[in-house]
Amino acid sequence: MHWPVTDTGAVSLDFTAIEFETANQQPGAVCAVGLVRVRDGRVVHKSGGLVRPPEGLGEFADFNTSIHGITAEMVASAPTWRRVAAWIVGYTGQDILISHNAGFNIGVLRHACTADEIPWPQANFLCTMVLARKAFQLPSYRLPFVAAECGVELVGRHQVLINARGTALVAVAMAQQHEAGTPGELADALGISTGRLEPGRYIPTVRRDTRSGQYRLATPGADTDANPEHPLYGRVIVFTGALKSRTRQQAWNDVAKVGGIPEKDVSSRTNILVVGDLNPAVLTPGATTSGKAARAFALQSKGQDIEVMTEDDFIRSL
């Protein structure tokens, strides 16, 4: 069944669709952004353009260029990410952000900010790919397949404004189907949680049954062959934030293999807090941190010996 949609919607739905392109496989190597503003279910404004990637991330891979057609020469005089990031915050305001494959797009936003050492912005977000997996049975959940199911025409390929507009109209179509008046109501209708981004904290948008299960971590048994000389041996280790290299359960298993003790929450027993998705701006005086990080710093101030590690530090310690 299809739900034909045009730029003129029939639901009272407000949000901003956001899509990125990257210069290479590094998640922060942003080279283009497209934003589409929706009011009362209508596309009312579109904006975006090329971006000069953060320092050190500007090398263009042939594979990426073959997809989006953007080259290093094309972005040489484009605005820097630092400037574009501030513009995005001003453009989106208090809107919820909607993207197709938010894991990628919100990841670009986070990692580009991390590369330029600026705080992550505050925003709630939804993923039309996650929504579509609950709403439809399709051979693929890439945007062209979902758009076709919703009667949305995509003109062109891998252009951020085309993709952002397509994402916006897909969200409107799904809201019409489920009689949802807000993005939150659409998420509720399909049993999806709204994601959240703020300085030092990232919560993905996932199926609620997945989220409820993701914290049911199995405590691995201690490895009797672990080397007592290993730097993590006997240490109580807690994780906060999304890890890039492994799942939380895999991280717990890795800790147990070297004789460490993984635990869920920071306490008087904690020796190490591993901070995933570390933004350097988080570890500055007065910065907003996750609840676990705040507790760790409070215990540090009281004299408890707690080391705060990045994910890279943890991997090197392993």
C-alpha cells in the first residue's frame, strides 16, 4: 500500500530533516549537509551546501566521491565545520531532527564536533530507517525503497537536499498512515524511542524492546588464566556512552578476560570509568557530563582513586 505525499502535507507535523555526506570513511569527515524544515506537515524551507571537513579529516576517498561527486577542490573555499555547526543549531532551533539512518547522520554530527573540539548540540532525533523497519516489510530499508513504499519520488541520487526532502516526506507519509500529529506520536505508534543528543551524552533511537533489552548485560565469569600483572587485572570498570569498537557486552567480556571486574554503575568500588563517544569539550570545567561521569568526578573530589579513560585508552590497556 502506498501513501502519496507532496510538499503539501495533511498533518500538523513540525520538524527538521537532516542529511550529511562525508569525504571518506571517517564518521566526522563531513563535506555536505542538507536541511529541510517542515511545518504543519509541509516542506516550507530547504537549505544546505558544501562544508570544509574538520582539520585532519579532509582527504577525499575515491569511493565516497564516486557516490556523491564532491571533491576536495569543491570544498576548498566552503565554510568550515565550526561555522556550519553553529548555523545548524540556529537553523534547527528546538526542532526534533529526523534523518534516514540516524546512526550515520547523528554520528557525523557528533564526530565532526569532536574533531573540532566543540560541544555536541542539544537535540532530540528520530530515524526513518528504524521507523520503516517496524512499519513495513521491504527487501531493503535504504531510502529509495522506503520512499517508493511511501509514494515519495526521489529525483537525483546522493544529494543531501534531495535525500533530506525525501526523508521529510517519508516521515510525513508515515505520520499520515498512523494518524500521528507529532514526531513523538509517530514514534509511540511504532514503539520506537526518540533519540537524544546533548553535550557529553548520546542515546540512540531504537525499538523500545531493543532498548529495554540492551541493559540486560550478562556478567562474564572471571578468567582464571588472566595475568595478575595486566593493568586492568582486579580493577572495577564501568562504561558510559556508546562505544565505537564493540558492544557493551563485548566490552564486559574483554574486561573479564584480562581479570577485570565489569560493573554497571559508578560506586565506591569503581577504579576506572571508560567514556565512549568522548567529546573533548565534555572534560572541561563546568561542562555537562553523563550521570556516571558526574558521579565519578564527585568521588574523585572526595579522594577516591578513579581513572577516567577514553575508549582508545581502554583498547590500548587491553
